[in-house]
Amino acid sequence: MRGKLIVISGPSGVGKSTVVKEVMAQCETLQFSVSATTRPMRPGEVDGKNYYFVSRDTFQRLIDEDQLLEYAEYVGNYYGTPVGPLDEALAAGRDVLLDIEVQGALRVKSRRPDAILIFMLAPSFQDIEARLYGRGDTAPELILGRLERARWEYTQAVNYDYLVVNDNVDKAVSEILAILKAEKCKAPERLHLLKEDN
Ligand code: 5GP
């Protein structure tokens, strides 16, 4: 059985990385899709684990060689999903989780209609602002760009399959795990159970 492609989006400041990290920790069979990006590395990030940090030239080469399933510009930097490792994992039956922004997520859905799209909301918009300013790892002028982008991203949430509110990390994590479980119980996934010799 092919693995599931799970896409999680949510504006910067929604607390998505914490939730995604916890989902990965609790679901051993899930593989995280490591994106390529031209954004500078933040303190604590590891090349090849959080992202592949690449130059603009290298990113352009990945596009030219058709090595990205999707890519998007996000507040001045490029981000893209390497297609090779993703397809390898799916073909081997492993589920893959993508943490990507809205434009990329919608592009994935159009290229892979069976992808499961989850949008993460903050309890309120003020919450997003407070978190972005409080985090201290993004320059104030970039925060304004991210807030503007967050407003636009919210308008796109209707195109997603599931909405999860991050008012509590444990709750958000368990909802995402429940979505995965339910997707695996869908009839087309389980038709083999109906065979007589089963
Ligand atoms: P950050 O710079 O905070 O790590 O990420 C900024 C945004 O880029 C986040 O919304 C994140 O989900 C998104 N992102 C990360 N990787 C990719 C990718 O491969 N493709 C797209 N379209 N967005 C990505």
C-alpha cells in the first residue's frame, strides 16, 4: 500500500513547528519531508534536518532539473519540496509529512489529489502577533510581512481538508494523529479486508 502524503500549513506564529515536531515524535512511521530553502539558517537549525539550506543558484538548478514537487517564494526567500525522497518514501509505503505554506500546499493538491491537507489556526489573530514578536528570531520589518501573509493564508483555509486550532499543543497533536488514523480506515484503504480468503 502506498504511503499517505500529509500536508500541514499554517501562518508563521501559529505554533506549527512545535506541533509538527510532536506529531513526528509520536508517530514513528511518519517521515518528515526536508525542504530546500534560500533562507539563512536560524540558531539551532541543522542543515539536512530542518532544511537543506541552499544558494539561489542551487535552488534555480533544482527548479530547472524538475527536482521539486512544488516551490514558492515566502517573504523574500524560496522554499521547495524535493520530489525524489518523497516519492521513494511513498512507494515504500511510508507516510510523509510536509510542513509548507499555502501556495505550495495547493500546488501539491493539484499535482497529487490524494494528498491530505491540514490547516492550522491560532486561537486568535492577536495570538499570532504576540507569538511572532515574542519569539525574537525574526527582524521586526520581516514580522510585518509575515503578518500580512498570515492574513492572506487564512483566506485560503477553505481549500483544505481539515482545520486544526492550536489552542493547546497536546490537543492539536492528537487531532492530527486522529486525522491520520481516520484516513487509514477509509474504505479504499481496506478493501483487501473484504476478500473471502481473509
Ligand atoms: P520558516 O522560514 O519559518 O521556516 O518557514 C516559512 C514558511 O515556509 C512556513 O510556512 C513553512 O511551512 C513554509 N515552507 C517550508 N518548506 C516549504 C516548502 O518546501 N515549500 C513551500 N511552499 N513552503 C515551505
